Amino acid sequence: MFERRQIIASDGARLNYKIAGPGPATLMLCPGWASSQDYFDAMFEELDATGLRILVFAPRGQGSTAVDLDHSCERQSADLAEIAAHEGIERCVAAGHSMGGKIVQHLAIAQPGLVDGLILFASAPAGPVACDDADIEASARAIGDPAGLDQAYAAAVTCPVAPDIEAKWKREAAAMLFNDLRLNLRHCFRDDFSAAFRAGDVSIPALIIGGTEDPVFSRDVMQSIAATISGSRVVLLVCGHEIPSELPAPAARLVAGFLSGTDR
């Protein structure tokens, strides 16, 4: 059973997260754009969490409150580090979906003593993604429109998602503020810390999981990320962008294998 907690970040943001399990191993997760800290719940139902402490962060504007404050990937990776310090977490495997994958990649650079491994689901790359400001704004506005929200979700998935999972995601996304969504998406597409990877500064076990039909970050993007992280490998599943929701059982098996060391 997860316990929901909150701390105040060093810049004043209210950071929300949920945590469960005694450990000793720790899995810290960050959801993607327009998703809450409950995003991975379908996958958790399939995951054997014996000996595992699980912590899920709610990104700024997606459960954490940071009005008029920094939404960059650098700042949000610092949020994760501050939460880890507050909880006494010294080592972890960091996992993220989409935008969350970009945030935990930055965490691995900024806090190499904290991160033992990375699990990236349909992750954004460390470098910039081509998308103009008008498209970013239109995507953020669509979340606040029921028809736009339905269209956005339908475009992201190719496998059936449990109706309760889909409905919960839409309900929570619709409650998020336009400006928070716009800022998070802009930073996801614009932030660039790829130089650290090109310089060979990152050598870490990493499991990169992509969807063969992902319309957001393709299999080629997954391969490009793997090419910059020494110690990584790519697994492709037949699905769209929302891997933990579309294929929760296969996703959980991959996570369990990585955490046990049998899939590294």
C-alpha cells in the first residue's frame, strides 16, 4: 500500500510523491508528460515487489505544485535527488516514461552516486526534439478539451488499455493547468544535456524499452539513446507510446529482470 507524502523543495515548490515497501532495493520512478504519480499502477499490479522500496514522483504541475517556478529537466531531477535525500535513499534504480525518462537521464548525470541503473520507457532523448512553440501550445491546450484529450490518447496507444486506467489518466490530465503542461512539454523538447553523453560521461546499466508503433519517440530514438549510454540495451515491445499501461505484465517482467540483475 502506497503512502502519499510531500516535501518542500529548496526553491519552494511543493513536491508530492508516493512510497511503498521496506527495501532494501529502491526503484524511483518519474511519469511522463500529463501523467500523475499513479501512472505506473497497472504495471505495479504485475510486479513482484518483494524486497523492494518503490517511490513515484509527481512532476511539477502534474501533482507537485510549482507555480511560477522552474520546470526544467535539470530542476526536476534535483527534485528527485531532494526526495531521495529526505527519505534516506542512498542508491536506486531510476525509471521514467517519456518526459520522465529524460528527467532520470539527467539524474544519472547529476547524481552518479545515487543512480545504479536506468529503466527508460519510450523515453525522450537527452538532446532537443524538433517541435515548434505553436505545436507545443496546441498539445497543451488539447489536454483541456475533452475531444482533444480523447484524440491525444488514442493516437498514443495501439494496444487496448484497461478502461479504468484510461479513464483515470484522462481525468487527472484534464485537471492539470495549461501553463504547467506547456512548460513541461517545452522543457522536454528543448532541454539539451546530450553533450554529457557524447563526452562519454555516462556508463551505467540501462534498459531502454520502446514500442514498435510508438508515434512519439520511435524505435530509432530508442537506439539513438542506447548509442550514448555505455552499458545499455534496447527491448522493443509491440505497442504504442504508453508501454506501462498498454503492456503492464511484459513491462513488469522486464523491470523485475533488470532489478534482479538477470537482464543487464
